[in-house]
Amino acid sequence: MTTETYQHFATGLNQLLGNDRAVRLTVSGYMPLSVEDIGKSPEGNRLISICHYGEQNGDLMRDPDMVFEVYAAINAAEPLSYRNDYMGIMQEVYIYNDAGKKAYLRSYLKHDLTAFANTWFETINDQGFLGPQAVRDRLA
């Protein structure tokens, strides 16, 4: 994928989250979208989660949840992980060493998650989550 793709992710995440730490966006007819600043990577970069939640037997289920690492200096964000609780899937792009630093890249997975994220950002844009019709609930 190109640098422009990762810059597109950063722009979309910043637009969705704004100056808040956690928001829930609602558009009529679609599952709410949760966006949350979940802390810093070992390198000091911002980590942002974007997630749809469903419910099963009273439990919240991620459908899906992706975590992105945001590189503010170059306005880019790369997907780090994908989780879908209904499917029992948890995937991470990097394997980390004992110090918590990135030690190994699963390049095939990074490619797949980048392609999925690109499609997902197009979808949430088409559904109106990036537009004025989205109802924004500030959670933190």
C-alpha cells in the first residue's frame, strides 16, 4: 500500500475522534461506531481503536475492532490488529519482543489488514459516519 493510504487512515481517524479521547458515532440504520484513544505504543505513538459493537447473550462483541498506530510527524496511521469476537479472530501485524518492541512483521497480514481498513473507511464514509448526519456522543 502507498503512503497516501496510511495518510488517509490518519486523516479519517483524526476526523472521527477529533479532540476527544473516546466517542460513539451513530448513524440511523447502522451499528454505532466507537473510536477511542487507547494509549501509546512503546515508541510513543498514539494508538486508536475503531470498533463496531454488537451484543450476544448480554455480552458486548467486537464486530470488528481495529487498532491503528498513528505517526503524527508524517500524518500516517498503520493498522496493528484486527479482532472479531463473533468469529473468534484476533490478528496482530507485529510480534513483539520481551521489551514490548516490534520484533517481526507479518507482511502478508499487514497487507490484508490495510486492504480491509481501506474498504472499511470507504464504507463508514458512505454510511455517513464522517458526515454531519452522524450523532456524536463524547465518552471521554
